[in-house]
Amino acid sequence: MGRPSKQDKIKQVPRRLVYTTNEAATLLCCGRPFLLEELDNGNLGFIRRGQRRYVPATALEKYVEERTQIGGQT
């Protein structure tokens, strides 16, 4: 096995308290435009620092928990 190519590399995001919108989109397996729409609609919490928005890890966990379907139930 040789060194992985650029295509084979998986984007890894380190675990921390807050994430950039790009990192949050990666963690949620969605595109950044969708993530920004969720932020704008109030479906996903964020904190603002200057002009930038950061998504807390707790907001990501809550977002996923609220949208997890178990046994066909929502």
C-alpha cells in the first residue's frame, strides 16, 4: 500500500467546542449553502464573532438528535 492520493484523503475535522461553517457542513455531511440556510432559518444554533458565525458542538448534537428517525418515527 502506497501513500493515499489526494482523492483518497478523507477530510478530518478535529473535535472542539465550536466549528466554522465549513467544518460544520463537513460534520453534517451537507453542503455549506444548506448549512447557511439552516442557520438563517433558525434550525441550527450559532454564535457570532465579528462577521463570522461559528456552530457550537452542542448545537450540532442537538440538531442531529432532533432529526434522527427511529423505527420510521420522526
